[in-house]
Amino acid sequence: MEVPDSWVIHLHSDITSLLIHVGPAGVPSVVHWGPDLGPMAADLVVAVPKQVERMYVGNVPDTPMDPGILPASWTGWPGQPGISGHRGDGTAWSPRLQTTKVHYEGKVLAHGCHDLGPGGLHFDLIDDHAGLRAEIDVWLELGGSIRMQTKLTNIKESPYYLTGLTMALPVPLSADEILDFTGRWGKERVPQRRAVTAGTHMREHRRGRPGFDATTVLLCGAKGFTFRHGQVYGLHVASGGNSRAFVERVPGGMQFLGGGSLLQPGEVILGANQTHLSPMLHYTHGQGLDAAAHPFHRYVRGLEAAPGPQRPVALNVWEAVGFDHSLDKLIALADLAAQLGVERYIVDDGWFLGRRDDTAGLGDWIVDPTVWPEGLGPIVDHVRSLGMQFGLWFEPEMVSPNSELARAHPEWILAAGQNWPITWRNQQVLNLTIAQAKELVWQRMDHLVRRYHIDYIKWDHNRDTIDAGAQALGGRSVAGSQVAAALEIMDRLRADHPGLEIESCSSGGARIDLEMACHAQRFWVSDCIDPLERQSLQRWTMQLMPPEVLGTHIASERNQSTSRRHDLSFRAITALWGHMGIEWDLTEATDQELAELAGWVAWYKNNRQQLLTGDMVRDVVGDGSMWLHGVVSSDATVGFYCLASVGFAVNEIQDRLRFPGLDPQARYHVQAVNLGTGPAGLIAPPWLAEGATSTGAFLAEVGLAVPYFHPEQAMLFEARKQ
Ligand code: DGJ
């Protein structure tokens, strides 16, 4: 089909189609993204009429409105503009960017129709009059997600004041319910739902980190969508710092899912030929929430930084000792850890100069000789002699006002004006955009990693970066560059120390995002390790992240965040679904607890290959007081499932227990994995004694009678192909 002056480009994989049209107006816009349409047929081509044909006097633009991927106001679009900015005299605020060239995988595409596989498209758009060039990159990933990023360049001499750069994709009006997340310290990723109505549902993050209340994934779908039903569209904005994401519906029948840069006033003033790069936008879709999560998981698994499934079982000493470091105690913990089969031992906060509590020391990354007279050598050597890896905690972006560093360089503290920001956890943020500051932090970390052959860094970030101004620039915001500088240190350390792993921790889960996943191998989900809370925290964090990058620990019986008490089986079963670890003063554990714990560690090690490479499935059982979380191995030979009682059911015997995700044709034997005492209050259906054998289809659609047990207990099941 002839499409003069136009490009019609169809990227598709087995999972996803992305159909883009660049018409005579030069605006790249998406006609369809979602389920695969198969090879492109000519009738998919959109012949855009130049003029709206009116049968009556109405009131709409005379050319059909299509704002495009980088929504443009001049098209008549009344919603969020893609580019927000202007020149000093107030001009160039509504640029008319026209596509001049399109590349696919580096090769120039001629006008016409193109039916292509997964890969990268590059659109070059120019507005000479406004003096702006936008380069939009769009990738269709093999795993089914779509990524988009825009680079804006000022091609004139005069400065361009940029206040926002966002992109958007259309979603059908039938996607009329939003699901996204909020939270607070210790309770991240709390789901919230609301109807899509006319206007903008805008989520803005200006904490310098995504935050406890991060959107994480902004989803919309047909009202009532569940883990497996209803077409769902999702967006994650990957910035590591500030960002925005929105669902916008305008009367007239258009609805967009978009997001991008959130810039502080004056943060980005582009000089001649200077550029600003938006965060990466990651889009997924699928029938239900599980299908919409899998493309994100596949993307992370394909990253160069991905850790793979052989996650070493960890012991972190934080909840055992806090700031109270003593060699004898840390050695006793290491001995017990090794007996249990732990493979990585981590010394947390409290080892550096003056760090006896949270009021001092950040920035002075030197081993404190008053606590560690012989340095960290004795503990590191002991840990290694037990065959474990060694990890160490840092908080590189931070500085305590009470530190040698702050006393020497008060001008290195971020501040938007004459005064330092309010303290937060008694600390300030170090301006890493100052080359000397960045170098000093890197040098001190590099020295310790080299000296002690550190295998793993827990990289913490315990406060919001508010008032992120550079003192030397009169307080002008450096919010975005600050994040980039931290990532640069991470990359440099990893490049110089092959095999070094970094965990992104931010008082728990305040910095979980896909930009960070390009630099870090692990994310601390939350400071709350209460298994009841963790059931929800992990369930929803996995809407974005695959399990192997999520730190899931077993803590003491009485939880330090909630004071609730839980049986070891509930704590352990809850921790199996990620990168498992222990964070508990094992010197206080009974022999029986240690023996049971060793059993769970061994089970995890035997099964982590499948647990951490398969496809996640989630379900709600009965009236919602029981939750199912599972993983089916990529070859569908085995499925592991956790049935957790998260509430006190109204119905004593609940519904049926369905095991989704198995091969429908194959036969599986399902049985409980009993390593501990089993759940309290168990009323066991007959099948539980010997297990049950049936097809994947039966197990998914009909299911088995649900074992009843008391709240805040869990059971583990295995379904193995016969
Ligand atoms: C916050 C982290 O999330 C904790 O795990 C611990 O590392 C503390 N910081 C140490 O200060």
C-alpha cells in the first residue's frame, strides 16, 4: 500500500505488537500497542484524513487530533504536553517537531509500510524555528515490554529552560480502572485502586529517590481486573530519582498512559547543543496482572547487571546487633550462619569512624579503630575461613553533620539556599556532582573493597534528597545529576571489581526501580521483615521486579517493626520467594529453631534454580483471607506454591485451592512440603496425606479442597510433573 510521506511501522513479537504511524504532520503516534496482531496486513494501515468531514456544525479541530508519543499542544491536544519549556523571552513553548528520519536497528527506513521484529526504532524530529531536536527511541523487547526514551537538544544559541519532558501511549477507554502503589517506611507498595475519570491522575516523585510511596507501576485495565483476568496496561518510569507518571483522559475519547522527567525549577537550562535525556519508560500489557508483570521480569533477567538464580543465602547482622559491634558476637553469628549453610555474611551499619548510633560518622568511610583495633581483617578472615562471602554496608550519598567530612567540607552538602536542609535521620546529602566529593567517596570505597576483597555492598540511602541544590551554584538544583553521579560510582566499582554485587537499599524499599536494576543486583524490599507484612510487600514488589533481585529475610520470632510473633514456618515459607537471607540474632535461637532453619536453607538451595527463573503466579483464595503465591519453572516441570493465611476467614473451609500456571495437558503430583511443625489449627482435607495427582488444567481450573489453618500461618506445596 502507498503511504506517501508517511511511515507505518509494525514491530511485533509473539507477545506484543506496536504499530506506529508517522503521517504528513510528522508526529510519530501509536495506533496500537498490546496483544500481538500477527504479521501486518495492509488494512492495518491508517489512512489519516487531512480534514475532518463534518455533517453538522460542531467544535473540534479541523484536522483529526493526534498528539503523538511526545504529545504536542499544536495538534489541538489539551492535555500534558511532551515538552514543557521556553526560551528567555517566553518563546518556543509549543514546538512543532517534524520527523525527518526513522532508523530501525541503525538502518534508515524509507517511507512506506514496515513489518519488523523486536528491536529499536529511532525517530529524529526537528523544529528549526523553535530550535529544538528530539530523538525518540522506542524498543520492543523480546520479553514483550516496550521501552521509550527521548533526548532533547537545544540547537539554538540562546538557552532553553526545560521544565518537563514526558511521553505517552494511548490506552482504550475500556481500561477504566487504575491500580498503583503508595506506602510509608516499613510498609511500601500498598496497592490503591480508583476509577479513571476525565482529567489527570498524576503521580509525582520529588524525593530524589522513588520513595516509599513510589508509584512503581501505574496500571490501568477494565474495572475489576485480577491477577489473571482483564486486559491490563502498565507503565514504569525508570529514573532512580524524581519522575512523574500519569493516566490522562480527555473528553473527546482519548486516554493516555504517560510519564517522564520531573524537573525542578532551573534544574535544566540547556545551552547551545546541550541535551536532556528523559528517564526510560517501560510499558507492559497482558491478560491480568501476572501477565503484565512477566515482561518486566524478563527484561531484568536479560540485563547485563542481572545476578542470575544462584543467589547466595545471606546473613545480615543488622537486626541482631544494630550499631553495637563486637568481634566476639559477630564471630559467633558467623559460626552459626555457616552451620546453617549460609553463603554470604554482611556487616551492616556501625563499622566506620564515630558511628555508635545514627547521629554521626556518615561520610567517614574509614574503619573505626576504637571498635575495630585490628581493622575488619579478623571478621573478614573468619567469615572466609568458614567458606562464606563477605559484604559491607555503606551509605555513600550521605554525610552526618557530625563527621570529619562535614567539618572539612561544609560546602559539599546539598542546599537550595543559604541554609542546609532540615536533617532527616540526623543526616544530610553529599553533593556528588562535585568531582572531588565523588572521587573521595569512590576512593574510600574502592580501598576497602580492594583491601578486604568485599563481594557485596549494601548501598543504603536513608533520607529524601530535598532541596538538592549546589551551594557553589547559589543553590541551583542538581537533583538529576546527583543520581547520575551515584550510579557512576556504582558502575566504576563494579567495573574495577568484577563479581562485586551491589544491593540498592533505601531505608528498605524506597529506591526500587528499573534504572537501579541496570546498576544493582539486589533490592531491599522493606525494613519490615514481619512475614504478614512481607506477604503483601513481596507480592506487589514483584509486579515490577523478578524474585531473584529481592532481598527476603527470615527475622526473629518477635518482629522488630511490628512486635508481632510468628512461627518459624510462616517466616521461612514467606522468605523462600526471593533472594533469601536471615536477619536474626541466631545466638538467641533454640537448637530446634536452628535445625528447622537449616532445613529451610537446604530446601531453598536445592530449589533456587527453578524458584528464581520461572514464571510467577498469584491468586486470592476463597474470600480473600488466603493468598497464593507461586512459581512455575520455565519448562513447567515443577510448580512451587505458598498458601498463606493473611486474615481470619468468615468461611471456615474455603472454596478450592487452584494451582495456576502448569502445563494444562500434563499430569502433576501435588503435595505439601513439610519441613517444620506445619501450620497451627490445620484441618487437613483427605488429599493432603498422600498428595493428589491430576492434570495442570484440572489443578488450575477446578483445584483441590483448601486446607484450613489459623491466620498468619503458611503452607508450601510442590506440583511435580509425572
Ligand atoms: C536502613 C536499612 O534499610 C536497614 O536494613 C539498615 O541497613 C539500616 N538502614 C542501617 O542504618
